[in-house]
Amino acid sequence: MNRILGRGGQGTVYKGMLSDGRIVAVKKSQKVDEDDLEVFINEVVILSQINHRNIVKLLGCCLETEVPLLVYEFIPNDTLFQHIHSPTEEFPLTWEMRLRIATEVSLALSYLHSAASVPIYHRDIKSTNILLDDKYRAKVSDFGTSRSVSIDQTHLTTKVIGTFGYLDPEYFQSSQFTEKSDVYSFGVVMVELLTGQKAISSIRSQDQGKSLATNFLQSIEENSLLDILDAVVLNESRNE
């Protein structure tokens, strides 16, 4: 069990070691059917076109076995979600770190949309898909539902895929995904960094709404933004 790094809809990620001693992360599909194999192949195709310091690197794959395997560089310091919502006294997420992480994710998105060999839409930007390396640098991960598009293509018409709380409302209504849909999801991550709150929460009152994005906009309209900011952010701003 201590080798399991995480579980998701596409499979389980294990900590492993290559013959040369390198520590790696290995994603193993939970079930084998045509759709799952397509997701794995899609991730291989997408990541083979990407080279950016803030995007997790795919080291290899094995799609011919009974259960497909993807091998990634090992990112040791968990997800951004864990650091925001389960902070430790040993390593609190300071305002300076939050700002740097947000900048790094924005650089990764800018690269995907504008500088990769072909434009790429991630389609599931969220704090659980942002990993932190040994120097707590951000690494965007999980490209199973990502899509590449032609340079002159402005949107992707598809069934709605993503995570509630991070989904662009316009995409949800129209089924047309654009690069702005990724940017909306990134905006929710930034609000998470500012408030320390989850994208969707049943703890919020009916008036506040379950969505963090809705609650954030409402607090701006009511001039009560300071009421929902994370204590760490507030305290550091007062000390400067």
C-alpha cells in the first residue's frame, strides 16, 4: 500500500524503480477496455509533443501488456490540493510560494496553448492535477482527456468532460471547449490558493453556494473578499 501514490478515474499510480535506480511513477489502468486504452494512448501522444519544466515528463509506456502502463518522472511532494487543504506545520504554503506556483502553472498553460508544436487543451486543470517536485515547483499532470487542435481551430466540440467546480460554465452549456475553458479552471485554482477553500464544498451555506467560484464572485460584489481569504495570506499581507 505504501507504494501507491494516488488513485483516479483512469487508474492507480505506483512508486517504482527502474533498473538504473531511478525512482519513477507508474500509472496502471484499473480496467482494460477500448475506451481506457484510448485514454492511455492519447496521453502518450500528447505528452510526446511536450517539453516544459512545469509539465510532468512521460519516460515510457507499455501498451502491449494485459494492463497498460505509463511511466513518468517521480514528483515527490504530493499535489497542490493536499498542500492547500491539508497543510502541515513543517511546511506551510506561504503567500510567496502560492504566487510562484500560480505563475508556474500559468506558464505551463501558455506553453500548451501557444508554444507547443501544436496547440493543446488540457481539459482538466485542477489542484489535484498539479504536482510539486523536490523544490516545490509546479508540474501539471494528467493529460488523459487532453486534446491537440490545429493552429487555426478556435474550439473543440465534445461531450462535457472535466471536474465540477472547475468546469467553465460556457463550455458546460455549449459543449464547445476553448483555451479560455482551461484558463477558467486555472482561475478556480488561483481562488483556491487565495482562500484555502475547496472548489466544491457542502459546508458552505445555501446563500454562499456550493461553488467556490460563485462564492468568490459574490464576496467581491458584496465587498467582503477579506472574509474568505486564507488566514496565511491575510497574516502575511499585514506583516509586509
